[in-house]
Amino acid sequence: MSDEAIVRQLTRSAISRLVEKVMKEEALPLADALRKVYDSKLFGQVNDPETGLYREGPVFLYDMLCEE
């Protein structure tokens, strides 16, 4: 597996875990949690490999999301 493929997989995982955290913390259904995450500035930052945010855990990312 290439480094690029690994980063893509880690990014998908980070976003998925963040969506789960939003659902749990805010008692939102999946569609609303997805919308909240995908419409955030953080989503673009996590998808940018240069930021390294794809390596962070859901609690850290959720805190960042709440600060937006």
C-alpha cells in the first residue's frame, strides 16, 4: 500500500470517527452529523494531508469543530 493510500484511509477513518462523536455528543441523526462535519472548515483541513489532522483522534477533532 502506498503512502498516499494510507493517508486516504486514515483521513476517511478520522472523518468517520468524528461523525460518530458528533452523533453521540449532540444526539444528532447520521444525516445531520454528516452535514455538520462536511460543511465545516475542519473537514477541508482534515482532508489536507499537509495539516496532519488526519492523525488526530475524534475528541481533539470534535473540540476543534466546536471552536468553529
